[in-house]
Amino acid sequence: MAKIINREEKKAQILEAALQVIGRKGTAGTKIQDIAEEAGIGKGTIYLYYKNKEEIFQSILEQHIGSRNHNIQEVMNSSSSPEEKVRYLLESFTGSIEHSPYPPGLQLEILASLVRSGPDSSLSQGILQFRELLSQLLKDIQQTDSVEPLHQNLSSALIGLLHGLIIIWSTNKEAFPLQEIVSDTAGFIIDALTKNR
């Protein structure tokens, strides 16, 4: 009797293997054969599910964006104060990186993909949406009537800080404690906006 293969489980197995390999070798250094060996399957099996390495990486990016968007929606739908929402969004972002089962190199590959993707990509659009969401929260903290350039600039700086911290944290985790740096920065910005109501 032929073994029944669950397509979604097999795709998940391939993506899990790809995450590990790309995290170690980067996208340029990863070959389909590497992914197959990591997954414990034949190279030809991968081609039954994905056309090429780029399609696998695109699936990883979509998964990454989807999980982030889900977390953001949960926070925004909560009854927490704007201050708590900002802290939670920033600290959960860095917490998910610190406690990720994947090599830090994977986050660097996602950032590199963002740089190459251009303004119309889903990654770039996701960052713009995150900036708008943070800007709105900062406006609410300051209790002003409209989002000002200051709120957008602070939001852009926070996003830049998060991504820059990923890079330097991956080089020396002890010297750059993500959670502590982000918590202190968020607290400073929240205090400054509260004083300027």
C-alpha cells in the first residue's frame, strides 16, 4: 500500500530545513541539495513542492511577515494603554529574535532581502504599515489630534534601531542586550512624549 503524504507537512519540513541552512550559510551559499540533506529527503522531492531556492525563501518571508502581522493585530486589539502597546510591540519583536530556534543569520538574511526587495515588496510595505501603527500609538501617548512628522520620525528611528540591533546583537549577544536596550529606549521616548502633552 502506498504511503499517504501530507503535502502541507512535507512543505513545512522543507521550510524548517531551509530555515536552518539559510541561517548558517545565507541564501547565496545555500543549495537545494543542502536543504534536502538537512530535511533528510531526496533533492527531487523538494522540486515536487518548490520550483527553486528563491520560491522557498519567498515562502519563508511570507511566513515571517504573517506571524509578525498576527502578533501586531493581537496587541492592537487588546485593551492595553498606548504606552503598554508600544512597549509590548518592541519588546516582543526583540524577544522573538532572542528566543528564536533559528540561527541569527536568518534574521540577517531577511534584512538583506528587505534591502534588495524594493519599495513595493510585501516586506517594505509591512515596515511602512508598522511605522504608521507606531506613529499612531506615539500620537495617542502624546495626546495630540493628529500624527505629526515627529511621530513618524520617531517610529522610523525605532524601526531602524530594531533592525540595527539585530545586526550588532548577532555579533556579540552579551555586549548588546536587545531587551534591555529596547526597553530603555521605549521608556525614554514614552517619557518625553508624556512630558510634551
